Amino acid sequence: EVQLVESGGGLVQPGGSLRLSCAASGFILSAYWMSWVRQAPGKGLEWVANIKQDGSEKYYVDSVKGRFTVSRDNAKNSLYLEMNSLRAEDAALYYCARLQFGSSSSRVFDYWGQGTLVTVSS
Amino acid sequence: DIVMTQTPLSLPVTLGQPASISCRSSQSLVHSDGNTYLSWLQQRPGQPPRLLIYKVSNRFSGVPDRFSGSGAGTDFTLRISRVEAEDVGVYYCMQGTLWWTFGQGTKVEIK
């Protein structure tokens, strides 16, 4: 069974930093692109970042470029999101998701974790 | 960016009756590879999103056959043939043709 478990969320002041983690199990992490998707309280979904199987390619939504960094450690079955210079508008539930991406793929997030909540406030 | 617009934003339905949600994209979702990367997700209250439909009309593993997707180009539809109580939640369309963007969501509730 595919499982994704996020952690690391919490309360941070504007301008502060936070590192999110996602523990993957039930599949071979190194075989998949992975993503972060966020959802502000009571709002819709926003794709944040993708990372290729070996970490050689990374893509970000414009609003987080230069502030957020996605990384992975396949040996530890883990995905990470380093968030710096946090703003009020970054406050959201951050989901780790498996991405079907590549030739003959469906380009969808097929499995999602439960999310970890990031609150940005002074 | 491709903007996804869903209608309606709220959909009261009667148990056992059909329901339909529309999604329109600001530009064609036909990729240069010939595929159309339009999917639908369901988010039940307090739960993460769950993939229902991918590439317009393909049901994901374990999704009941009362859910179906259709459409082409810029106009797409999710249909539920007979709504059940467990279908309550918010439904999102999502495009993966040019990066990834979501519709605003349609809240399905029982009358």
C-alpha cells in the first residue's frame, strides 16, 4: 500500500524558515517523480514543486522560486521541502504527492499524504 | 498560466440522482504529444485529495464506475451517474498539460 506521511509543519514568523519532510513507503521511491502541493485554509489546491527521480530536475511555481527548495533522499525513502523567507501567503496545508510524469504517463498526482500544516504569523 | 474554471461552485444533489460538473480551461489542453492531460480529484471533508479520473476519461484504480469523465480541447465534464452519500465533498479538475493548475473546486452536498 502506498503511504506518504508528511511532517515538519508548524508556526513560523514571517521571514522565517521551515523544513518539511515526507516519508514514503509501499513503493520504490527512486522510480517516481515526487511533488509538493499546498492548500491554504478553506481554499483550493496549488502545485508547488516537482523533483525528478534522481533529483537532477526540479520545477517550482513562480511564487516560491528562489525561496523554496525541493530535495530527496531515495536511500531514506524521503522527500523534503526547504522553505525560506516565508510569507503570510505561504500558510497552508502542504501535501506530498507522487507524480506520474514522463513518457506515456498521465501527468497526475496519483497518491497523496495527509498533509502538514504551515502557519506564518508574528 | 492555464486557468481552470469550474461550474457550478456549489452543487446540491439528491441521493440516487445524477450530477454533473463542468470545467473549462483558458487554452486547449491538447499536449504536443497528442494527449489531453485533464484529471479530476475528489476531496472528502477532512481528507486529502484523491485521484478519480485521468487523461479526460480514464478511471483510476478503485474508483467506482458511477464516475465518468468526458470532453475535449477546453471543455470537460465529470458525471456521477447516481450520487451516494460518500460522494459528498469538493471536486477539482486539474490540468497537467502545461505545468499543473487546478480549478476552484465544486462542493457537492446532499439536499
